[in-house]
Amino acid sequence: MNAEPFLQLDRVIHEKGRLAIMSLLAASPQLAFTEMRDTLNMTDGNITAHLRTLQEAGYVSVTKEFQGGRPLTTFALTSRGRRAFTTYINLLEQIVQQTKSGK
Amino acid sequence: MNAEPFLQLDRVIHEKGRLAIMSLLAASPQLAFTEMRDTLNMTDGNITAHLRTLQEAGYVSVTKEFQGGRPLTTFALTSRGRRAFTTYINLLEQIVQQTKSGK
């Protein structure tokens, strides 16, 4: 077995809550907080903590604006976050393939 | 995006050190402690802690025997561990495919 793909897995992304958030953001230009929370069925506290970790890693940006007089907070992957996520998914794919080939 | 595969990921297996151990054991009938430690480049303390967690979950069995007068400790996946690992890898595959299809 090649241990490299396991060693290289990014711990920031690997946590399953953050992996779900990154995957969700990878499929959209940006998403509102409430939309993410409801799709992932997370508590406010839980998703807030994960989003903060992702922001601190430089993987996610936050935008606050007013829409129709109401505050709206949206999140998006940064280009760095997108690169890190692509690398992570490619490693997962290697792990799956390695396992299925029995090596 | 379908959040189910993320929610279903087994936390016991998902930790990257334990994922590496499970993958290694899935490819062999059994392995000696030292062989696993050296392949995965882990410290004794680290791999011991992970193996204990996997044993407590019922995923890994430990066998102690004497070989040529020397004690030999080997580890193997249990059938429950193999089932849990297969489920986990199938979920990873869904996550990879979902991501690659952009959904």
C-alpha cells in the first residue's frame, strides 16, 4: 500500500463537517449561511465554527451586504480553497482506487 | 448536493491515521505491529492509540503468539471491520463522483 495519499490529506478539509461545507461551496458560486446550515442540517454554532476554521485557512471568503434592506451574509470558496479542495478530492480518489484494486 | 454521504461517514474510520490503518489491513490477511508502524511512518504511541480505538469499535482483532520463541503481535480486520470499511469507501466514492459531476 502507498501511504502517501493518507499522509497528504489536508486536516482542515478532512473533518467531515468541513468536507461537506467545502463540497457544497464547490458546487455554487456563493451560498447564504442559512442555505448551507439547512442543506447540511447543522446547528448555527457548529457551522459557524467550521466556517471560521475554513476562513482562517484562507479557503473560504465571507461577504456581507444588504439585499432589499436586509443583511445577507454569503460564503464562497477562494481560489486557494478551490485548489486545496481539488487536491483533496484527487487524494480521496487515489485512496478509493487503491482500495478497490486491493493494493 | 446530497448531504447524506457526508453525514454517514463513520467517524471511527474517517480520522486519517485510522483510515490509513484500515486500508492497510484491508489489503492483507494480518499484519505485525512493527510492519504497520513502519509502513505508515507513525510513532508507537500514535498507532497504538488508533489500534485501540479500532479494537474497541470491533473493527480490528489482535493476536499474540510466539514465533521461533519470540512474541509476535498481529492485527487483522474483523468481518465487522471489513463491512464498515467497505461502506466507508463506497461513501467516499459517492463524494468524489458527486464532486466531479459538480452537483
